[in-house]
Amino acid sequence: MDPIAELITTYFELNGSTIDELDGSGIEPSPLDFMRYVARNTPFVVRRGAASWPAVRNWSVPFLRNALAEHVVNVAVTPNGYADAPTPGPEGKIVFAKPWEENQLFTDFLDCVTQQEKNQLDATAETRYAQTQNDNLRHEYASVFSDVHKDIPFARIALQRSPEAINLWIGNSHSVTAMHRDNYENIYVQVLGRKHFVLLPSLCQPCVNEQPLEQYSYVRADDNFQLVPETADGGAQGHDGDDGTVPFALWDPDVPLKNETPYSTLAEPMRVTLDPGDMLYLPAMWYAASRVVQFSRRQYLTVH
Amino acid sequence: MDPIAELITTYFELNGSTIDELDGSGIEPSPLDFMRYVARNTPFVVRRGAASWPAVRNWSVPFLRNALAEHVVNVAVTPNGYADAPTPGPEGKIVFAKPWEENQLFTDFLDCVTQQEKNQLDATAETRYAQTQNDNLRHEYASVFSDVHKDIPFARIALQRSPEAINLWIGNSHSVTAMHRDNYENIYVQVLGRKHFVLLPSLCQPCVNEQPLEQYSYVRADDNFQLVPETADGGAQGHDGDDGTVPFALWDPDVPLKNETPYSTLAEPMRVTLDPGDMLYLPAMWYAASRVVQFSRRQYLTVH
């Protein structure tokens, strides 16, 4: 048997693909509990683990509109909701498409996001997603930071470090996060709405059809968007190739017969849907894709 | 660059090859401290971590002779000290040589081990090593088990299980443990004498020249030993191949230009010498070889 196929098959025989669920009604895992999952590089979800956070209890569109009334925020704009995702480029080949970034009054941004969800914008409208990953909840959104815990004690104690970045992401169901992976440990907290995750362990690398993609960015041009190549020194992603490309998965477990590799059929994705207050531990180097599955009162927010 | 070479080189750039030393004078690591090392699959040594154990404080040849006076123990016998090691077989090819096993009065065994060390036996004398790995300290040597801690609390709490096996090994400087690996977490405690370990992480597999070796056993024949093939169903090793062979490392980091692979030169072995009372955490799947480097009062014992 092909040793790569045997490795992947054996992994799923031994580990299954069902995520461990801890009942977190007021009780978080201990640092040692958490470290056992880190040691096994295995995700878990803590149902209601953040249920007591003021953000989970209090946030709503009117609340945020009021709290961030005068704020200008950075917004990622795409014609289709696919930011930082593989996209057909100008010459038909698949490229890595970064969003167009705009600064916008937070209240205007909130109107765009909620109106699109309510179908008050026409179907071709651009998609807006507040998705900066530069520790925005301690900077751009600092005025609402006090509504979330300043760190996750079980993770801080176990890993012996404070979070490098705390990010707030706000979008609607048109925003999709393509399958990707990061080289840091991640605790994701759902604040409003429901989000569905599809997860694969890092040893599924042979399944996901990672290809070196040239980096392009959307640029607003009149009423449209153009994809233009990044300049050679423009890429800030840590894992860029020397040639400016970025390795990115083309296979989507939810579209399994497109862009598949001979190993894709062996992957058994772990799936989990988060409700408000749920916490997800996403281990370093796991692949994750996510999409919104349901709105609560036409509003959708995530705190990460 | 060859990706395997890059992996090995990067590992040692990031991790170095110096073992972490905790000063354990009365203080063991916490379960969380330990779990961090398990998560990183990284060895550490706790100097004097077992210094307070009655075995470390009290054991000596006279003490054990008295405590185990009437006991019969299982002893591994080889003509050269290499038990469970690659050895030239009858037709010149390298085979995996298992020792001849004998039951012997413990006091007679102790005489053989100490007299060989004192050069009171001729140079061609066989080597005896009490090295059963069947939880012998809770069975064969149960009468002295009370002199060691019944488990290692930081490991039991972190791993949520009691030790599967607690083994006592007794030998002299003629016994060598060839480079091998086990698929379980291991805490090694030195009781008497000094032992030197050479360790390699599991990703050095391409460096150690693992080959499928046919399994042979020493059989006593008159005044000599013969190596005879194992019967097909005789092998009890868990990782035997279907054909009865066992994969075993042929490269020895201390003889680096013999049996090397193109990757051997990239390996940076971690070396540590244990004194009585020292504890070593040897992570699952690490390669380890060990040899005695010094005797305390012409006696040598290890508790594992």
C-alpha cells in the first residue's frame, strides 16, 4: 500500500473525525486539559464556554452601532465574498485574490452588511467583511474590547504566553473563508450568528491539492473590480515562496469531485457548527474552511 | 534542497540538541510542565528528581543480595553484551539477535555481574543482564518495589494513566543498549552508577538506516552460543513486519562513518549522562542508545 495513503487511513481509523465537545456551561477546561489537546494536535469545542462574556450577552447591531458610532474601520471588499481565496485570474488561471481594502465609517459598514443580508441590495453587490487580522480588537475596536475576556486563561497558562492577536470579524453570509491553515494555535469564539467549520488535520496536506498561487489584489475601478498582480515585494504573508507565490489548497471537502487529488477521497473532514458563546480550539497547522449557516436576527458577528 | 534534508536541518536549527535540565532537588515538574514537553515531544532531565527515593538512598550490592537472597530471576545472556541488537548472523548477514534467557538465583546473578566488572572472569566470559521488560518490578522484584515510588505523579496526572510497566534493569558495563525506539512515553531513573544516553528525535528516521532484520536468538550449546532463526510465529515484538523481520537502526551516532545514510551527517544527537537519582523523560518514538560510563563502588543498577 502507498505509505501516504496508509498514513492518512490509519490516522482516521485511530482518531475518527468527530470533534470532542466539552460542556462549558460556566466551566472552561483546565490548562492541563487544554495542553493534552495541544499535545495531540486535536481540536475541541467548548459549548457555551464564552456564554458569560458581555459581548455574547449584550452585542447586537444597535448595540455596536451605538458603541462604534464615530469609528472608521478597515473593510475588505470583494465582488463575490471570496477574500484571500483561489480565484480565476485575468488570464483564466487560478490566482490567490486579496481583497480591496477601504476605510469606512463603522455605521455605514454595518448598513451595507445588514442590507445585503436582507436582500435590500441587488444580487451583484459587492461583499464587505471586516476581517483585519492585525490584533484589531485591541486597536481598531479597542472601545468594545472590554466586552470580551482579555485573554483565555486556560490557553495563556498552558502555552505560557498571552495572545499574539485578538481579532474581531464582522460579516454576513456572503463572506466565505476558504480552506487554509495558520501556524499558530487558535481559539475562536462565536458571538452572534452560527458558523459552520470544516477541519482537516495537517497530515491531509496530500489531499487538499496545495498549489503555488500568484498573488493578485482586487482594485476598485469605476463600478467594477480588477484583479492586478501584487508587486514582488508587496506580499506580507509569512509563508510566501521566494517567487512571490503563496501555497494554497484548491480542494474543497464540500465540493469533493473538483480539484481533487488521488488522496482526497481518504480525508474525513471534521465538521462543527458554532452557536453564540461556543469556543473552538483550532490547532496550529490544521486546515479550516468556514461559512455562515444561520443568522440571529439578521446580524452576524464573530470574535476571534 | 532535498525536502527531507531541509526538514532535519530546520528541526535542529529550531530545537538545538541540548537537553533541558530541570533542577529537581526535591521539586518535580508539574503535570502541566510535563505535558508541555510531551506536546513538543522533547526530552528533559530532572537532576536529583528521585534523590529521595529509598532505592537511590539505600540500594547497594549487599543490600540487594540480602533483599533478594532467595529469589530466582530471569537473566538475558549473550556472548558479547549485545542483546536485542544488530549482529552478524551465521551467514554473515546482519540479523536481530535476541538473548538467551536463563532463570538464575539472584545472588548468583549478582556475583556474575560484579565479578565480570572486577575482571575476575576471563575476557571471553558471557555477559548477563537482568533486562526483562514485563513490568518486572511489580512481579519478579516485587519485594523491593516498595523502595521506589509506585508511579511518577506528574506523568500519571498529565497522561491520565498509571504506568503500563515498571522495570528494573541490572547489568554492568559490558551490557550495551543499541539505538532503538519504543512507541510509549518513558521515564528513566538512574539508581546506581552512571549511564550515558544518545538520543535522536523520530524525524531522524532517514539518518539511522533502519533495515528489516531477520530475528535470531542465542541458544546455549555446550560452552558456546549459537544464533538460530526465530520460528515464524515466535516473534512477540509489536512492530514486526508480516514476514517476521523487525525494522532496526544500523547506524550508531558514536560510529558515524559506519552504516551511515546520506542523511546521517545532518543528525545532531542529544547526549546526556545520568547520575544516581536523575530522571530522564524519553518521549515516545525517540531513538535512544545507552551505555554505562562509570561505576559507583563496582556496582551498577538502573530502575526504569
